[in-house]
Amino acid sequence: MDSNVKELATEVLPYIRVYKDGSVDRLVDSPIVPPCNEDPETGVSSKDIVVSKSPPISARIYLPKHVEQSPKVPLLVYFHGGGFCFESAFSFVETKYMNRLAKQANVVVISIEYRLAPEHPLPIGYEDCWSGLQWVASHSIDGGLKDEPWLSTYVDFDRLYVGGDSAGANLAHVILLRAGSEGLNGVKIKGAFLTHPYFWGSKPIGSEIKNNEEREKLATCMIWHLVYPEAPGGIDNPMLNPVVEGGPSLAGLGCSRLLISVAKEDLLRDRGVSYYHAVKKSGWKGELMELVDVEGADHAFHILAHESETAMKLIQKLASFIV
């Protein structure tokens, strides 16, 4: 037997392989690309910043062309997808998406680079995103922390939004609950959008596979066990199954506007729809809630098929939600 061949510990194909020596192969990552002083397609400028050295959290921040100090513009704090274990705020597809969203909405966007599982198992990713959001909000305080001039100069903190896709939408949900219960340095989150949210549970709903043995083999189950092996309740942990009995009330979501978007062909679609209806029934006191259901589209199509007309329409819809 070749001594150089690494022993496999686990794999969730086609996404990730983990070896017994602790090394990881991420099989579907988009290439990492540098920030750009002025993107040739959108005119949006971007740069990479350090949010925290300990723990190590970084971000890519985007500034649309022609934004002035007055009037100031909204801010979107974004959490990328990738099952908590792959992809990056610095990847080609994420950068392409953020450039287009920043231009269409005319907002400053900051995409948080949180640490990935399995090297950094959950709840580390949740904590990194919360720390990143707190750091962002600290720029709203007069005489407070002013590390990033694009935040302190151009942003109207009365129009702070959070958003994410897939696992990033899951992160946004957990962040909203935490902001609702703990507050955010006096800053209120005006709105949030959750795109194709990664929610799941042990009991099948809608058109989901009913066979328990087959369900356990789905990536939706296997990824969660990989990224959060110590999760209380396993697949029915409220972070993954927000409608589970005994979980935190969705009435506590800390925002006043909420947009849930799903895709008809997405395995996770029914979970997003269930979440929408559960929030409506919870007693949440927000001013606006909307569900967008895109025909003929699959998971994360607006990022993976970013040149398509359907993707462009969804990005425009998300942009118009930020006011």
C-alpha cells in the first residue's frame, strides 16, 4: 500500500472530502480572486479588510460608483453560502454577485469571511458572523471605533440589512434571533433577505423524501453532521430546524422587513416556504414580509448561473428590497 495515500475519514460528494490526518479537499470551490479598484462591468470598487485578528475574521467590502457622503446609503452585511464548509467571501462567484448587488441596490456591501468547518466546527461560524456584525455596527457610534472609513463615511446605519444564501441564509436567521434578544450596540436591523435558506429536520415535509434511511444519506443531513457534530438535538437543532418544537420563537427575529426567496427545483424549497409561514404565524411584528418562489430554478442559481436572465431578475428583486 502506498504510504503517501491519505486515509479517508468521511466525504460528502460532490462537495468535500475529509481525511484522517485532518486535511480537507473542497471539491467545488470557486477560484479566489482579488478585490478590484473599479470593476469593469459594474464600476463597483472593493477591498479586503481585517475585522478581527483574534479570532481571525476578515471581509470584502464593496462601494458603488458615485456614492457620496451625503445622502448616505444603506448597508448590507452578507454571509456567503457553501454548507458552512466551503466557498469564500473572496471567491469569483461571490465577488461577481456582490458587485452586481451593490450596483443594483446602490448600497455598501460587506461580505464576512467566517471560519469554515470541519476545521472550525459550528458554532464557530455563527460566532464569527455575530462578531463581524457587531464590529460593523460599532462604526455607527460617534467617537467610537472607526476602523473602516467606507462604513463611517458613506453608510446610513438606520438602513442596515443582513442577507445570505443557503448556509449564509441560515447564518442570517440565527443572527436575526440573536440581534432580537441581545440588541446590536443600539443599531436596529431594518431588513433581511434569506435566499434558498439551508434549513432541514428529521420529519419530512412537502415533497421531501420520506424514507429515513435515504434521508440520512442526503447532503442536507450529512453536511450538518460534518460541520456541527456536537449539535444538541442533531438534525433537529433549532439552528437548522427553526420550526422544531421547543425552539426559539420566530417572533423574536430582530428586523422589520423580511424577504424569503426559494426555487421550485431546490431540495430545500419546502423548508423555506415552511419558515415563511411559521414566521407569519409567530406573532412577529415586522412591517413587511414577502415570499419569492422562482419557477424552473434550482439552488443558488443566481450565483452559479449568474449570467442567466432569471438570475438577473432575482438580483434586481433583492436589490429593490433594500430601501
